[in-house]
Amino acid sequence: MKPTIFAVLLCTSAYAQPSSILYSGQELYNKLNNDRLSAMGYIAGVADAQSGVTICIPPGQVTLGQMSDMVKQTLERLPSERHLSADIFVQATLEKRWPCAKRGAGV
């Protein structure tokens, strides 16, 4: 059984609390509603940083706009968790949809 995004967020936030947060989930949500281009840039940065590590999006399979819509839906479902770092929401959302194969798991 796959963990829900909420469970992934809780587990991730337990060990990944930075001393200062550049963007909270709430700030990213606000940007998705008011300054979409800026939000998309942030989402692209997180996706690029995790590409091939935890997120493995097949080339040409999804647009940045679609990824942004997915992240926004996650943020809408979890308003009480938006105080967490925005990168946690981006990574959990994209990793749930496009996880990388586990190392040593074969083809």
C-alpha cells in the first residue's frame, strides 16, 4: 500500500525542517494564485534538483503547468500543513506520481 501524500509530508518534515524556510507552502500557494510564473519557476527548481534522485519524470510526458496544477491541488487539500517548507509539497507531489525506481530493484 502506497503512503498518502500527507504521510509523506509528515515523514519528510520530521527530518527536513530547515532553520529558515525560503518559501512556505502557504507562500507557494499564494504565488500559484497570484504570481503563477514565479511559482512555476520555484516548482521547476525543486523538480530539477530532485530529477533522477527521487523524481523521475519521463521526458516529454508532462508540462510545467501540469506539475504546478498538481502541486496546487496538494496544497489545497492540506491547508493545515502549509506552514511547512514549500519544497516538501513539490517533492512529495511529484515523487508520488513519478517515483524513481529503487536502486537494486532491477529493470
